[in-house]
Amino acid sequence: MDSSEVVYSRTERSLYMSFMTLVMLSLVCWFTFGIQIPWYYGTIWVLPWAILIPCFFNPLTIRVTGENIEARLGFGYLKKTIPLAEIKSIKAVDVPLSSRKNIWLCMNSRALQIISHDDDVLWLGSTDPETLASFIEK
């Protein structure tokens, strides 16, 4: 198998982030057309968030190649590449709402826990972490 060939690719979308984007865009329309104030009073504070939320945090794309796991949030401003050779263990976990740091998650309650040889822990959010784990173990 070619080391750059993609063996698994999945895009996870967050319904919560999509909903928040729609709320922000609705606020922009309301500030612009709904109330009688100059358009820039409300729009200037709300419109950047409506653009930044989906660009930075939605969707989460996970790709497994012959050598790496690549995770990308949004349009690729936040990227993480993990060589498969550096992975010590993987397992599917349920993510509690209270513990969501060091996590790449699109508001999923399930994730794949990846522990590297230097004991760094990363959680990749997925609706089907078992399938992702099976492709990494191959």
C-alpha cells in the first residue's frame, strides 16, 4: 500500500455548531433589517462570529493514510498529524461533558482515545470510533 494513499476518511459535522451559526446569521439579519438602528451597530459584532464558528470548528475531518492520522477542523486552520508509528494504544471512549480538554470533537459524546509513546493523550471525536480504530490497527 502506498504511504500517502487514504485508507479511511470521514467528516463529522456538529449540529450544535451549525445551529449556532444560524443563530448568529439570524441576529445579523435582525440587526440589519429588523430594528431601526444603523446596520453596523449590531452587524459589526455578530457577523465575524457567524463566519468564524464554521471556519474554525466545523466540520472535523479525519483521514488515515499508510503512515499518519490527520485531523482537521473547519477549513484546515487547525490541523493535527499523528504518525502511526508513534501510537502506543487506541480505544473508543465515552466523553463526559465535564471533561472536554485536549479533544478534537464536534460535540460528539464518543471519541477515539489515542495515546502516543510519550504518553500524550488525544481524543478524536467520532460517531463511530470503533471503525476508525480498526483502520488504524491495520
